[in-house]
Amino acid sequence: MALVGYARVSTEDQATLSQLDELKAAGCDEIFEERASGGNRARPELARAMARIRRGDILVVARIDRLARSLSHLLEVIERLEAAGAHFKSLRDPIDTSTPQGKFALQVLGAAAELERALIRERTLAGLRAARARGRVGGNPALLRRDPEALRELAAIRDRQYMDGLLAGMDIWMPKVRALRPANSWDKVAKALGTLGSPGQPWTADRLSRAVRRLVAEGLADPALVGPAPRKPPKDDVLLVVAGIRGADPKISLRAIAARLEEMRIRTPRQGTRWSASSVKALLDRAERMGLVAPPARPAA
């Protein structure tokens, strides 16, 4: 079990020293420091902390408000931790999901969050009804005028929302992407994901590629993931590759040729990733019949 700390300040002139001191005193050896406003859920350091968490670990903060912008956001983070078999603890609040008392406090917060959502929804509907009764139509006048500043703000909001969505679900679908890329094409990986981490909207090659490239640009994913997928050579090309390897080193063993093909990420005739000595020998025998390689020298009598 490891204690993973998370500290956040809102502006550049604020310091995290007091939070760091508390987290270190609590036993956190690894601490992620963030500089972001409370209303911004696109937090790279929080994403890194969540990716670091392993089963049995505890994410520790000095206060709840350092982690979440709302109760619903707090519960969302805790749900992701629980799904990973991890826990959450706030040093200044009675929340420690590894204890029965902390779980009870969390249930109370969950009920409060549900009430908060209901009240917001009710106020929103009441405001819309009142506006319609006065003959007012919703909309941003600046956007209707196509004001450049308003358009820039809208683009920034949409970008934050897009990043929020990626961060919220990346720990669900990214492990499979890491396992399949770049050995497979974006189209094949998207089909393998289906709707994993994207309920109701199956992944497409374009959307998946754009999402991973954005995470790479933010420093949240390995750049190797967006490298080109290996070209699958036609059967004759594989034959030429094998013949070339044997021609360059006539004494090379079948297993060594198999290892070389795997390093080059060349698929087997059955589209596997592991080459056997027998598969290599079959190709070499064919290459010999075609005159592409010389037969192995026979020992002198």
C-alpha cells in the first residue's frame, strides 16, 4: 500500500508548501502538485496521480476543496479510485474510504450531491420558464453577432470540456490502447475498444487517434503510441525478408531469424506475432526452391 499525495493551488503566486508539509507528515512519499483553478477539471497532475494509483493505494489530499470542484466531481474521482481497488483520504475532513466511518461520511456527501443536482435542475427549469413567459429567447448576444472574442471563449470552453472527457475516462480505455499500439492500426484498435470508456458512441479510428495525440501533447501518454503502425508485408515480401536475412548471414539459426522477424513486427502467415522455427524453415525451403538462397552447405565426407 502506498500513500499518494495530491496538492493544488489556484494561481501562480500561491504556494503549495503548507499542503506539501501536511501530506509529507501524513506519510506521502510521492506527491503530485497542480496549478489550476477549482472549476477546471482538466488537471494533468491529477490525471497522472490517478494513473499512478494501484490497488490498495490511498490518494491523500490536505482538504477536499484541493481535489474537487463540486460534490459530484469528488464522488466521480472516488468512484474511479474504488474501481481501481484504491481509497481516498482527506486529512482535514472526516473522509477515509478505507474505514467504515469514512464510507458513512461519503454516503452523506453523496446524498447532499444528489440534492444539489436536483436543486440546480429545478432552478434552471424555473429560470427558463420565467424567461419564456417574458418573451425572451435564450442565447448569447455576442455569439449571435459572431464576436471574435466570444467565439474564442466558446472554443476554449469546448476544448476544456473535451479534455475533461478524456481525463474522466482515460484510465478505462488507455490500457488497451497501450497494449495494442503501435503494432496495430488505429482502425483495428478502435474496433477492439468498441464503446469501452465511451458509452453509446463507438470509437472510430479518427476520434481515437485525435484523443491519444491530445494526451501525448499534454504529456499524459507515451509518444510511441502515435507512431506509424508497421506495414504488413505481402507473403512474397516476407519471403524476400527471410531470404535477405539468411543471405546476409548464412550461418544464422532458424530461431534467430524468427526473433529478427518479431523485432521487425512482421506477422506470421496466420497473422500471429510469434514466429516458430518451423514457419521460418518453410519459408526458407520455398526460397531455396525459387533460387533466392543457396542450400545449406553439407559437411564434407
